[in-house]
Amino acid sequence: FGRPNSTIDKHGERGSFDDAQQDFEGALNWLRAQGYRGKVSVWGSSYSAALVFELAARNPTAVSAVLAFSPASGEPMDGCRPE
């Protein structure tokens, strides 16, 4: 949207998909900074679908629902598996 991609700026083009998790956490933190205190629904497709599970696992009191369409798996996602 006409702005630099801060994930690539920080990690370079060799960053992992797990590095993008910070963007999801940042979006949730931004909502909180704006004063929103309700729960959120999160969704994604492919790689972002795998990452929303991690966001929900790390923030169970903030996330009420997860929609995940064709979550990615395998070696590229090794660091992104919620426990």
C-alpha cells in the first residue's frame, strides 16, 4: 500500500514465515493501543492460516475464533507450530 514491508526490512528476503508472526502480534497490540478491549476473530489462508493458530495459542483471552483456509505445513513452517 505504498509503504515499505517492515518484515522484509528487518529480516531481509531470507526471513522465515515465522518472522511474519510479529506482524500478527503487532496488529493485535495496535488494537489494544487504540483502546479496543473485546475479543477478535482472526483468519488466514495458506501460510497466514498457519500463523493465526499461533496467534490464538499465544493470546487465548484476546482471540475468540480462528478461520484457517488450507493452512500450510511442512519444512517452511517448522518454527511456527503452536504447542
